[in-house]
Amino acid sequence: MLTSLLAALLLAPGAVDAAEYPTPKYELRLDDYYINTVDYRFPSGLRVLFQEDHTQPIVSITNWIDHGSTYDGLNEKGESVEGLAHVVEHLAFRAKHGDLPKNWDVIAQLGGILNASTSTDWVNYMTVAPVDSRVMLMRVEALRLNDGVAGVTEEDVEAEKSIARNELRQGYENGANGSAAVRTAMVHLPKLLWPDDHPYRNTTIGTHDTISNITLGSVQRYVRENYRPEFSTIAMVGSFDTSQGKPMDLIFQAFADVEHLLMAPENAEAYKKLTDAQEKDEFFANWVNNTLVPHLQEAAKTPAQSRVDCDNRAEPPPLQSDEIVKISGMVDNVTAVAAWSLPAGYCSDDINMQVAAYSLQNYILRSLDPTYDPLKQESSIRGFGCGAFTDREGSTMFCYVEKGAISKKSAEQILDDISDALYLQTAPIDAVLKPFYENNLAYQRLYGISSTLNMTDNIASLSGRSFYLASHAHYTGQPTFFSDSIKSYQELQLERVREIGGKYITRDRM
């Protein structure tokens, strides 16, 4: 009897209106998330931040220098040294300051691990080590800003040039390191996306010829011009006490003998001219009491300024060429890569812009499979994806598709498939497409928030914490990367995401 009754309820037409069942909103609202941060902005322009975290007895430090490969310039003969910033990044680990071992040996003796990376706009140095080494870790970064390649020889330069050329071969030419097709395309795409006079026209890795042009003199020139306190933000995260001025004590210990890096240029020059130890001590004490303390008190009253003029961002340039460039390389499958230039990053609209870029991956799947649900992330299609990276003068988005991932089509036909998916960015939101758009936005929001929270929850991500704290504070002025990111994901707007996609991620700009 019970079975018959259930069957009657289930089968009776119109017995229950489906609209009566509530549809989950897939919304996540969180309270403001804030990690206590101590923030010092020195008269020299150097910024140093500390975040206290006692989950493990370690410390992570990132030195963010906002001059990257766009400042490579020329050597003494007037030849291009494209790739110089990247080679300098390598050489900085070989630097030797006074009686200390080389930088990489200092870190090794502390039981630490190190890494670094270079982009068009920046270079950063990241180190994780036991907490007892925190003063020495800060000392290494102070000495890096004083002379980033101290003790580096011609032989060191030649050795790192060879290593850089090997990276070029392995990472961009023969497919031995990562996604060779995408990386190789990234060497060629800048010249298709950016005009001749744009700072992103060249690449970070350089070419074999331009790497060969690098000299010790050009290395020293680059460091002298770009490794400067006004271009640097240092972030330290870990198990230390941030109360009662202890971070400032750490800074003074680490910057001993290079205190001028904390001073405005006029004070720094006067200080460096002093030779008598007592006179230097008196000068420094007076500077701390009469200049530094009032400066820090005043700085604490006002937020730091953004280094990007978000209200007057230049529009990305029109496509420089619509030619399909064919490149031979050692890859497993023919791969088509499409790219677009976008506005500069580090502004409040960053998350909307990134979501517009990453959404194209779901749009491609939806155009191929009308039943695809972004929330489920279930698809048999592999070998393709989309990504985006933001920079100070402009951003870049790309999608790649390996032949066979979607079909056995040619590269040109695959690019047409990508083009066909672009219509979903501006298609009318009817009853059929509305659930897809809402689920795509819900997925992007949930994924973004969970990724951000994982950075704060996982001890292994302390290096990521210092990385994002340094970069976000440096460019936006705000030392609140995590709460800012969570808030941006919470406030994602479908209309704004579609507006960005429809304006910049279009067929005529691909």
C-alpha cells in the first residue's frame, strides 16, 4: 500500500510543482578575515611587513623588487641584453658580502630553502628557514639591496649565462620542462599583443644572442639602478613576537652598517660620508628620534598609496597582428594557443578580470557539450586550459588546446572552436543559459575563496603568505591580501565579468 501511494505521488501529473523546491544559491559569505600585520614604511621608500604565526617554528621572507625584465636595457656596446634581469636573479645567490659565505651557502647553513622568480615587472626572492635565523634572513635582504651582486665575478656571469641558455632550451624549445608548447608560445605572443614601444614587447627569458651579450658591467649597472629600497617591499611571516617594537629591533640588527638604506637620499648621503664610528652612532640616533619616529607616526595615519593609477589605466592596445604563427618544437601534440591583452592589474577589478579569463575554459566546454555543469567540473575533455597573469602596465590571458583534446581538428580549426565559445560572454541570459552562468560564477567564487583560505591554513604555504603579502602591499598599498581577496570573490558580479569578457576577450583581439 505504501509503495502504491509513493508511486501515485511521483507519477501523478502536476501533483507537485517543481518550482516549489528551493534552488541552492551556492553563495558563501564570510566575516572579515584579518591577519595582524606590523607595517613599517621608511623614509627611503623601503617597506617592511611582519605577520606573526606560531603554528610552526619557522619563518618565511619575501623581498619584492618591482623592476623586472622591462629594465634589461643594453650593454656597454649598445647591444640588447634581453634576459638580464633573470640572469641577475641567479647571480644574486652567488653574491658574497664581507666575511659571509655566498648567499646560497648562508641559507644552506641556516637549514633554509630558497627560491626566486623574475617577470616583466618584478623579481622576488623567497626563503624559508628555522625561526632562529630570522635576523640573518633579513640581513641577506638588506645586503641584497646594498649590492645585490657583491663579489660576483666574470666567471660567475658566464656560468649563469650558460644556465639561462639551458633553461631557454629545456623550458621553451625542447619540451623537457613543463608545458613546452605554452611556454614556447609565450616567447612569441608578446610581439603579437604589444606594440614596439611597449615594455612587455620583449621576454623575460631572452634569446641565445641577447643572453650572450650580457656582461659583468651590465649586471652591475642593472643592480645599481634597480635593486633599490624605494623599489622594494620585504614581508616576513612566521613564529616571532611583533609586540613592543621587536620587529624594529630586528630591522636595526639586520641593517647594521647599511642603515642608510632606511633613510631618505639626503640623510643617506650625509650618513655615508661619515667615517668616525661615534659620529655615525650619534647621527643615526638623532635620525631615529627626530626623523624616523615622526615619519612612521605620520605614515601610520594614512594608507599607503597604490603604485598603479587604477583610475587612469591605459586601455590595452589593439591586436598587433592577426597572423597565426606556426612554430616547430619538440611537443607531444600540436597545440593551439590563443591570447589577449587586458588592462593593468593590481586594481580593485582584478578578480572580475581574472574570472572573465578563467570562465572561458568553462565556456569552451559548454559550447562543445550543452549539458556541461561548471559546478560539477565533470568532463572527459583533457589537454586544454585557460590562464591569466596580471602586470603593472597590462595583463595577458591565454587559452591552449592540444590537438586531440577536443577532436582531431587542425590548429586553425581548434582556434575556431575557441572563437565560437566567445559568444557565451555576451549571449542573452535566457532560461536555458541562466543556470550555467550562475553555476560558473558560483564555482569561480568558491574556488577562489577556498584557495585563498588554504594559503592561510596550510603551514607549508608560509612562503606563499609572504609572497602575496609583499606583492599585494607593494602594488595596491594595502597589507590585507587575504581579506581583500575574499571580499572580492564574495562581491563577484556576473554583469561585470560579462562586460570585461565582451570588451576585451573577443575574436578581433585574439
